[in-house]
Amino acid sequence: MANRYPAPALADVPEDIRARILEVQDKAGFVPNVFLALARRPDEWRAFFAYHDALMLKETGSLTKGDREMIVTATSAANQCLYCVVAHGALLRIYEKKPLVADQVAVNYRKADIAPRQRAMLDFAMKVCLRSHEVEESDFDALHAHGFDDEDIWDIAAITAFFGLSNRMASFSNMMPNPEFYLMGRVPREKK
Amino acid sequence: MANRYPAPALADVPEDIRARILEVQDKAGFVPNVFLALARRPDEWRAFFAYHDALMLKETGSLTKGDREMIVTATSAANQCLYCVVAHGALLRIYEKKPLVADQVAVNYRKADIAPRQRAMLDFAMKVCLRSHEVEESDFDALHAHGFDDEDIWDIAAITAFFGLSNRMASFSNMMPNPEFYLMGRVPREKK
Amino acid sequence: MANRYPAPALADVPEDIRARILEVQDKAGFVPNVFLALARRPDEWRAFFAYHDALMLKETGSLTKGDREMIVTATSAANQCLYCVVAHGALLRIYEKKPLVADQVAVNYRKADIAPRQRAMLDFAMKVCLRSHEVEESDFDALHAHGFDDEDIWDIAAITAFFGLSNRMASFSNMMPNPEFYLMGRVPREKK
Amino acid sequence: MANRYPAPALADVPEDIRARILEVQDKAGFVPNVFLALARRPDEWRAFFAYHDALMLKETGSLTKGDREMIVTATSAANQCLYCVVAHGALLRIYEKKPLVADQVAVNYRKADIAPRQRAMLDFAMKVCLRSHEVEESDFDALHAHGFDDEDIWDIAAITAFFGLSNRMASFSNMMPNPEFYLMGRVPREKK
Amino acid sequence: MANRYPAPALADVPEDIRARILEVQDKAGFVPNVFLALARRPDEWRAFFAYHDALMLKETGSLTKGDREMIVTATSAANQCLYCVVAHGALLRIYEKKPLVADQVAVNYRKADIAPRQRAMLDFAMKVCLRSHEVEESDFDALHAHGFDDEDIWDIAAITAFFGLSNRMASFSNMMPNPEFYLMGRVPREKK
Amino acid sequence: MANRYPAPALADVPEDIRARILEVQDKAGFVPNVFLALARRPDEWRAFFAYHDALMLKETGSLTKGDREMIVTATSAANQCLYCVVAHGALLRIYEKKPLVADQVAVNYRKADIAPRQRAMLDFAMKVCLRSHEVEESDFDALHAHGFDDEDIWDIAAITAFFGLSNRMASFSNMMPNPEFYLMGRVPREKK
């Protein structure tokens, strides 16, 4: 089982993309497959990561980095996307500093050891993921009750929507998670 | 029933975004609501439209503009996204020059008056939309048999995935289609 | 894509059926396909239209003609019946004098520009359409709260049930809506 | 748990309806509840039974009376309609002269002791019942292979569609089967 | 349609199993097929019936024998298991002394003539049967309100879970109910 | 989030159960929660583990220990059972000597790095898990083609059915996997 579409060699991707990939490699110690897999279409790559960064790296709002990865992990599990569950589950463990949380959220978030506000956040994310046409004002109320404001809610919905795109791209093209992700955040980190 | 989030005034959006919006307005005669609704977050707006353009305006591959709007209309109907069915149904009618095709594709694409290769294209798009985790090699074979190559298949999947994002954003935020869309392509165009 | 079963010529149908068909043709300017498609079996035709008329032409109760066509449009969309969505969507636009309402109701009635009592009416109709075995007393209470009495509720259920029959007949036999329906009620009517 | 709507007294129903009811009572030994329950609306009653008779009493085509009741029992079970499963299960046992067949068909028709052509017939009926929008030419082919012609297929679809209406009316209004039905056809009939 | 796996002859099963089977035969007048069908694997047989007895013959708690068979009948119907609906429906009729209740519970338990506490019991059993991952504290509250304590709730869940196992074994292996079950409890018992 | 029902102290469980628990503890280094959680009901405990052992420890047939744990992991993921996915995923990694395989099988077994015969095995297990009423002879043929005989197929079905029971018990009672399981088989084992 390997990626259905050949990934370009790093040497062959446009300069701006290569720069970002090298930066990631430098930080993570490896190149997550999504970076090369999508690079075969530079314009889509650029839009994908611009969207990703706008949602996942933004510094305003009340969603922590852990919250965001939790949304990605839960909704990607609902979409049965192997790449995203494994890769973002790793980030979730790291940001939340909880080695067990990603498996819990992926299998059944209702049983996960998370805060009540995170549970409410995931209930909403799952609704946007699975039946967005039924979202209504009472869903906003439920989140307001946990301290999320309308901008936070937009963040939850947009992260869910964006990774729904990512899930479909990864699944249709057989994108496989790098082996490194599976263990990340499960054991104490060594130097690096 | 109105958009859940206030749209910015055109005067308040960044210059690059305003330029594009004015260009669209000039061409269409009105500003489609998605352009202003998303403009409240400029970075997301830029990524969204960069992605949109990379998929919908690309000039290679065998998918016609009508094919692409047909994918959007069918999968947005499956996601029950009012904005996208109405707006892209309008474009579908125009590009295909078939005033009836959008309603057919939206209600039940199996009954639509479309070519067999378009039917195969929509079968695949619906699978990516609704159960992308089950896509497998035989799905590629079915499309190859109709003359689609692997790049075309990527296009079908990516368009489906991107508008799955768009559908969720529009539904959660109550984005309403402009009244102008409902009639476009149904009656012979007058000057404009 | 054409009707799976040949429709009889108007000249070959029984006198009473022909009279009604000519009357409809006179009023509408064309013969809706359902009238000829079902006429190949006169006894079923007579029962079908007797049932139709008992529900759709009755003059008692609080359901307006627009309400009734709205029920038909919403539930036919849930059943993905092309004929009924297009034909009754046309009537809905005309009776409600709202050119946009049929597309809204067909794609996602929760987003449609309709009255709260119509929303409650459609919630109930959809439950009868999709999971009638779960209807219970609280569903009646919800409608009473909007001023519907038990006879109105019977009307909503019966219209939903009858068009569920109609949807299945149309879909299995590939009954196609007349082209005239697609545009009806979208543009100001000319004399006729 | 009783019928949600009061049934009229036999003395209060129109003459033509009463005559039919008395005829049924004379033959069956009791009045099946559907006859009185629907009689509160005479026009609907007349259309309902005219439709019923056109489909269930017709004397042409290859469907036996047992086949027809088998379709009703299987699809009514799919719709979880208590009245129709019990009442028509009774008729199925009687016409097929098989005391066990109705329970088998109602619980899981795939396990029922029925002929291969009946299995094919039920596969199609269930498709019309549950996802009529997906019916296509290959479904007709499968039935032709078992000797059903296009008129028989219309019969299967129409019976399924009509009892889908009946199921919804019975479930929403809490119509309860007469106690007599439960045992009919299970034990050898005595005089009567 | 016969059992997919040959059942051993009674003479060939281990002594302890034969003894139990003879005891059942003595009491019921026939050997229910499940006893011989599973006896081809003695260790599984012993575990199956030990589990069965621990749940169905236990003498503590507030669940009556009728309650337990009602849970089995309702959830086995949801799983479309012919063997268990027919066999345990028979026991349900006998224990509840209600000849009609099993068919009601099997077709649509919401319409059955049962006590409100039994309705609550079945609502919970169906949730454990169909979406156990969604069970939460409010489900326990609903049962407490009807007088069930936590041990009763364990019983309901365990009976549902055990017969979910039984349903899958019976369906996959085509286990057919003995003809005797179909009539049991429907007519007054004769001596025996 | 903790187990809904208090587990007994090891000192309080019957001797035979305690002996087995101590044996497991000795081998694994900890007591898996299921052993104590179920021990509050000794008869159910004994039946549960007798069944478990009959299926999981049997020494005949072509299913390897890895195959069996793979079935458990895949079907428990379909049932969203946190305890079983985590605990049996650990065993799967160990038996298959593949640190990545459990996460793959749990998220989307179609993408897992497993043998074609294992894929066929899981396709069947998932059908037994999710729609056992639809199993038919062609499902047996598909497994025969991969070298499974009828006894192997019984094993696959029985393991699926048994863990369906286990999944429901664990989910309804909030049984949480021991932290030790999450990491087992992911990193090279140290002495122990």
C-alpha cells in the first residue's frame, strides 16, 4: 500500500515550497509525507498550506494548539483518514502533553480524558463534519456556555472543514503517514 | 435567515481582495456573497480563492468547466449546501448551456441528462464526498474506462474535497446565495 | 434518459381520464407527464388522482396551497425524486409567490426563507417521510404549539405519505418532469 | 396505546363505505381496523381502497396473491409498520399456505423459505422501498431473468409504493392491528 | 435454506452437553436448534450457555423473565436475527402471558402494549445494541427514574450484548428456528 | 472519566478468578482492567473468559494469534470501543511484530499494511459486525478463495461476535484501558 501518485523529488519542487519543506524537516527531523505528496501541484500546495497556516498557526482566539489538533484528530477519525489521525494525533499528544489522549479521541471522543469545554468543542466539530446542514443557533449557544465566542466557533468549523478536505485528499490518493508519527508524543522526548 | 457572521463593507477589505471582488462584480453584475462573507478573514479568503482558482480555472486536463461545476453541484447537494447548489448550479447551466441540468444533478444525478463519462465522474465524486475511505483501485479503473487519466481523477477528487470545505463553511455560517443566481442560465441572457 | 414505460397516446386513454387531462392542458398550457405516464393503467390513474385531489384540493383546514406544495417539495427532495421536486417546486413558487423558495426547500429546508410554522410543519413531514415509526405524541405537541390541529396534522402526514408513493413510482419508472416546470414561477407570468 | 384518531361508528360512515365494510366483516369475521380508521375521511378512504384493489385484486400478471402479500410484509417490516406487518403477514400465511413464512419475511427475508424468484422480487421491492432513487436498468434485468416482465415489475413497485403510503398513515396515527390477525394462518382454519 | 454447518448427532456430543440437551427436550418437547448447532464446538457451547444462564436464569434484580425476553426480542429484531426473534418471541409471549406482545416488540417496540418502564428499558437496550459508544450518564438517569438500579442496568446491557453475539452467530451460520417456536404462547397450552 | 461500576478488590474475588488474574498479572506486569471490572459478577466473568479462551487460545485452524487480534481491533474500532481497540491493538502489534499495524487497522483497515488474505478476513468480520443479516454464501466463497475453510470462517465470525459483546460491555460501563496498553508493542521490549 503506497501513495497512489508519485511524489516529486525534493530537488524538483519550486524554491518557495522546498524552503518550507526544509524548514519542516529541520524542525521535525523528517519530511511529513503530505508536504511532498501535494507538491506535485505547486499552486494547490501553496493554497493548502496557506489555508492550513491561517487556521492552525493563528495567534488569536481561545483555541489552544492542543484544541486544534484535537479537532483534527476527532474529525479525521470520523472520516477514517489514516494519514491525518496518525500525524495529527502525534501533534495532539505533544501539545496536550498527554500520551494517551490521541487514541482516546480517535476511537471514541466521548470517552476521552478531556475537559468539558473540549467535549463541547468536539460535539460541534463532529456535527460540522458529519451533518453541517443541521447546524443551528442552539449549537452556538452550547459553545457560548463554555466560553467560546463566535470567532472561536468559526475557528472550530473552519478547522473541521479544512481537514475534511485534507482527509479526502489523503484517502483517495492513499497518502500514508510517516512511521515517525506513530510514536511521537508517546514517550519522553530525547534531546533533538 | 441571514448570514450568521456580518460581512465587512467592501471599503474595509484589503486592497488585493477588493480588487478581485470588483473584478467579479464587473463581470457578474453583482458580488457573490461568498466573496464578502469570507473577506472578514483576509488570510483565509486568500487561501480559499487561491485553492479555488487552482482547481476551477486550471487550463490543463480533460475536465471542462461544465464538468467541474457539475461535480460541485452534485456533491454540494449531497452535503445539502444551499449556497453552493444555487450558485454553482447557475454556473453549471451556463457552461453546459443546458437550462435543466443543474436541477437534475442536484436532485438525483442518476436521472440527469448527462453523458456517460459525466455519470462515471459523478459516481466517483460522490464516493469521495461521502465515503472517501472506501476509494480503491477499481474506482480508478472505472474512470480510466471513460478516458479520464490520473490527473483528471485528482481534479475530480480535489474539486469534491475543496467544495466539501466550502459547503461546511457556508452551511455553518448560514451563507445565503444571492437572488441573482437562482435564475442565471435558465433564460436567454440579455446584454448585461 | 426517458420514461421506462411508454405513455399511451391521449387518444387511447379512457374518456374520463382524457377529459381531465385536457382540462389540465388547457389550464397549464401543457400536459404534465405524470398524467399520461400513469394513464397506461386507468384504474391506478383514477385512484391516484382521486387521492391527490382529496389531499391537495381540499378546502378545509389551515394548510394553504403553498404549505402543501412545500411539504411535497421537501419530502420529494429527501426521496431524491426528480419529477416531484421539479413539478411541485414550480407550484410552490407560484402559490407562495416566492421565486426562490422551492430551491431553498429542496436543498436544505432548514435554511429556507419560510415561516416558523412552516419549519415545524416540514420537521414533522420529514419525520413521517424518513422514520414514521418514531412519530410520537411529542411530535403532535410541537405542531399544536404552532396552531396546527389534529386534522391539519393528518393532512401533513397524508400528503407526505401520498407523495412518498408518487416519488417511488416516478423514480422507478424514470418519469421525467416536463421542461416547462423548471422555469415556472421564477419569472413574472405573462398573460397566458 | 390506541389509535390516535377516533374511528367513526359504522353507522356514521357513508353508505358505499359501509357496504364494503360489511362485506369484509362478513368474509373475515371482523372489521380490520384500517377500514374504520380511514373512514373518517370518506374521499381518502375511497381513493385508498380503489388503489388497493387495483393493485391487490387485479387478475393479470404473474404475481400471485401470495407474492403480493409477501411484498407488503417485507417492505412494511422495513418501515417498521406494526399494522401492516401483522395484518398482511396473516394474509401471506394464508395465501402461501405456509404458517412460518410471514415471520421469516418480516424479520429477515434473506433467510425466508421462499422461491428464488420471490427472493429477487423482494430484493427489488426493498430497493424501491428504501432507495428508489437508485433503481436502474440492471434491476429490471435481474427480474427479467426470473421471468418477471415489465408489467410485473410495475406491480412490484406499485405495491411497494402504495404500502409505503399505508405504512406511514398507520404508524403516524397509531393504527393497531386487530387481535384476530396475529393468529390467522398459523393454525388450521376451522369452519368460519 | 438450512443451517450452513452440520449439527452433530445427539449421540455424538459430550456427556454434560447431552444431559442438558435432554433436559431441555424433556421440558420443551423438542430440542431448540441452537443447542445442537453450537454443540459442534463443545467449549464454545459450554461458555455460551454458562453466560446465557448467568444472565437469563439469575434470580436477583428487578428484571422479570418477561422483561429479559422482551429485551432479547427487541434487540434481535434490530439485528434482523430470525432465530432469536422467533425463539425468544415465543418465550416472551409465554412469560408475559400476552400472545400479541412479541410481534409488536419485534416490528416496532414503540407501538407495543408494554409498561412505561419496559419502554424505557427497551430504549436503553436498543442504544446499547445499535450505538453503545454513545451511552452516557443521562441514560442511567432515565432508567433510575423508572426504578431500575445500576445492577438492573447492567443486566439490560449484558443481555443485549450477549444476544448481539447470539444474533451474529445465528445469522452468519443460517441457524433456523424450530417450527415449534412460531406458535408457542399464541394459543392456550394444552397439557404437554 | 472512570469505570461506571466499582471493580472489586483482588482480595474479594473468588479463588479461581483471583488465580487467573494473578497469572495474567505475572505475565503482563499489570492487571488488565477487564479482569477486575467483570469480576464483580463471578458467573459472568467465568463464562466470558471461558468463551474468550475457547476462541482466542484455540490451537487449531489457520488463524494466527495476530489474525485474531486484528479481527478484534478492526471490529472494535467499528463499534468505537476504546478499551478493546487499545488493549487488543497492543496485542496485535506484538503478535504481528508490526508497531504500526494496530493504528492502521483501527483507523481504516482498507489502508493497512496487511496481507490480502487478512484484508478478506477483515471484510468478512466487518460484515458480521455491522450487518450480519446480509451474510450469504458468496461471502464464504470469497474466504475460501484465500484458503480459509469453514472452521476458520466460524472462528472469524465467532471472534467478531464475542468482541461485539465485549465492546458493548466496555462502552456502556465506561471501562478504560490500562495506560500500559497504549505503548505496548510500539517500542522494543526491555527485559520485563
